[in-house]
Amino acid sequence: MSSKPADDTLDTPQPDPMDGSQGKSHLTPPPTIISKKRKCRKEVIQLLEKPMKVVTFVVKVMPSTELKKLITKHEMKSVSFEFRHGEDPWDTLLTWMLLRIDQILSPKKIGIEDYEVTFHIPCILPKPGLPLVSKEHYRTLSTQINKIALQTPTVNIIILQKPAATVMKEVPTNSSTQDEELDAGSSNMS
């Protein structure tokens, strides 16, 4: 009679640590090409949906009374606001600027034609900048903003109030005849 050892480990074959074919479980295959395409599509969609830039406009306003002073004595009042570039058209920016002008100067009548408006972008567009009074100028501003890599660029807007038009006194139509009479009178005296 054969005697069985109490330990069954001797009867079961042990895997050879040097043998690479035994004891390996099947590895899962790498992701298929389809999942890569989905990933690529998501990346393309994300690239197309660029986040909107939030532009900080720093508006500096100077009334026409300050223009009469020496340049060193000029005082500009400043206010800022944020503007979502891309969704807001020129009309919205114009409204914001006029609102800030009204807030600072409180004029009786307000219109963009009463002001000289220029903009400059630090490190991109130097002073004195470009005008900003029409849709074409706004398109120029938009192209400059699109060139900036930052998502929160800062644009400086300088608004100078134009001096009020001086009212010319009406010269009477008979003034030329009065001058002739004076000339004639002075020649008679000599």
C-alpha cells in the first residue's frame, strides 16, 4: 500500500518561475480605435468651443475743462467694467461707455460724437492707440483682442470731452459799409 503524504502540494505541479508561458492571465487589450476617435471628436469639439474672453475695460474720462489746464495739471477720472468679448456687439460696448461717461461727467446731453475716444492695449497696441467711435473701429479692437493669449485681457479707453463749439457772433451785413465810412471819414480829416 502506498502511503500518501499528508501534504498534497507535492502532487500538484508548481509553476516554474522562469517559464513565461505558465501562470500568466490574459491581459485586456488596449482601447480600440473607436474609443480614440470618440476622444478625438471630443477634443475637436472642445477646440471649437473656445471659452469666451472676459475683457476688462479701464475707462479714463477727462472733461473739456481739464484741457484748458497745463498738461501736468490734467486730472482724469477712471472707472472700469468687464465685458464678454464675442457675444456682445458694438452697441453694447457703446452703451457701457456712455453709461460710464454719464456716471463721471453727468452731462445734460450725451452722444459719442461729443467725445474723442481712443483705445490702447498694454504690451500689444501702444499709446496713443486707435480711435473707437464706430463698428469698424470695434472690429479692429476685436482683432487685437483675439491676438492676445490671455483669457482676461485689459484694454484702456481714453475719453476726452470735446470743447463746446464757440458761438461766432453774427457780423451785421452793413459792417462793410461802416468800414468804408470810417475810412472815408479818416481820409477827409487829413
